Amino acid sequence: MLKKKKVQKLSLLLMSTLLFVPTFAIQAEESTEAEVVTGASIKNDQLPLKVVKTPLSRTESLLHTAVQIQIYHENQEEVMDLAFDYIERMEKLFSTNLEGSDVYRINQAAGKEAVKVAPETFELIQKALEVSELSKGKFDITIGAVTNLWRIGDEAARKPEQSEIDAGLKKIDYHKVILDEKNQTVKLAEEGMVIELGGISKGYIGSGIVKYLKAAGVNTAIVNLGGNVIVMGTSPSNEEGWNVGVQDPDEVRGAVVGTVRMKDYAVITSGVYERYLEVDGVRYHHILDPKTGYPLANEISGVTVFAPESVDGDGLSTSLFLFGIEEGIEFVESLEGVEAAFIDKEHHVYLTSGLKDKFKLTNEEYKVVE
């Protein structure tokens, strides 16, 4: 659970993903390129598994991206299968468009009745509403009424009429998502409301995968859900941690601005480079403002969040983009365990306090603002 700081010293409670890449590969320690990782503890009744330098690796096309898991222990095929089975099961629950999914049924019943959902769906929506409250509505899963108009990233993407946007804005209000924990039901209070979990579902799934890996005794692994990266343990080549790269917002995938050594963390990036629509020479990116119904226009080109829990980092990465740099840094500094790197359109890098001594700038086109 996300918490406000009680003391000045940061405690590790949240963190997100730093490198936005479709697949993730560990670099040899001699290389100056980025790695990535998040660590987990093993069961108390197990001896630690032997760490190997060449991982068991598997990549599949899921969650509308390339999903890759790398496990740095031998004979872990069974837990790898379990992890991918879990991803497929969650995708079927959280899909907005798959007929019969929990989210589809909730949206179809908007303004009519409560819908019984799987425990995972209920838990995810609870977490999403927690982030909505913490971010004062900058993150809002009921933004689906507007994102369905724009459909940025889809072949049917278009710029909606102002009248359509105005109508959609009236359906955005996370306070009108009604949860019944006892009966595990979800209800949208008004007809026409639409929930969209894409801004947090990958983070939730990433956290779930880590639970499977931990239960099997895995303590060194990398989980990459299309840029939502979780690193477990430390690099077999460097006890100081994995070398995690901060995505260059001017490049589609892979190029980095700088690196940070991390252990046992999630690193998640939101940026305008990911998906966009161009109309009459104007580029509209996919991060929409729930207050205006339009893609947000501010100085930020990318935000990377670091958090111990993938689900928390995922929800926060979009929220921070909407906060802006100054307010966003202030917000992050108020949270336990969270750090962030903001990059503006002038190639300036702004770091929260916990990153200032850890971040290594590797791209000469960028400058760290002290």
C-alpha cells in the first residue's frame, strides 16, 4: 500500500520501471549499457537456489507487447510455465474489449447492476482507486469514457468532436465506482461510465509474477512486461545491483539517458514517445488528462518511477506525468520508498532526492538539473 512519509528518511515501499523496452537482456558487466532488476526473498524453509550467469529466458507476445521473463537459476521450467499461465489468465480478466472479461462485464452493466468479479480483479480495482485518491484524481480508471473516443494506439484512432469529449467528461469520476468487498462485486454508478485498467494492470500482473517466483525460491530474475520492469536480487556480475537504464524519451525504444544500480525494485516509465495520433500536423499522445479529455500538454517528455511494488509504480508513473515536474517531485518526496526521474522537452533531467547520488548520466545530449 502506498503511504505518506512518516520520517524524513526514505523507506523502501514503492518503485517502478525505468527502461521502456519490448524485451530485456542482461549485459555483460564489462559493458557500459544498461541492465535491469528487482529482488525477492526466498521461502524460509528453502535453501537459496544457486545463481547462474546464463538465465532461463522466455519471451511471448502478451498484454499487447513482448513479455520476457529471465530466471537466473537452473531447472525452473515449471515456475516459468506457471508465470506465463498467470499472465494469460489475468489478461482475460482485465481486458476492456474481450467479451466476458470482468472489465467488459462491469462496463456493460454500468448504471444497472453490480458485477461479481474474480478476487484479482477486485484487488486491482481497489488498488487503482487507492492511487486515484492519493493522486487527487490525476489517475482515474473511469477515464475510459474518453479514451474510447480517441483510441490512440489503435487503427481506429481519431480526434473526437468537442461535444463527444464534453459528454465523456461527465462520466469520469472514480468516486462512482462502488465496491462491495464482502460480495466481491463492482458497480459503476452511472450508465455510460467505462473503466480502463491499462494504466495499472501490468504493474499488478508484475507483482503477481514475483509472488509465483518467490514461492518457488527464485531470488534472482528479471520480469519485463513491455517496459514495466521488475528486477529481483542482484546481477550475477555485480553485487551492487543491476544497471537499470532510464529511457531516452526522444527514442522509441532502447536508448537511455542514464543508469542507476538497483536491487529488488520495479522501474516503470510513462512517456509521450509510446503511442500518439497525428492530425493536421498536431501530435496527440496517449496520456489523457481526466479533467480536459485531451492529451496533456506540459513540459514533460518522460517520467520514470522506482518502487518496491510494481503495481504501485505503474499507477504512479502516469499520475506524475500529469502532476508536472515541480509538483510531481514534491508529491514523490512525500511518499515512502518512491523515487522518480523526470525528463523535459529541453533535455533536462530532474531527480528526486534518493536518486541524486545514484543516477549516472550517460547521454551527453542531456543535463541533470541540480
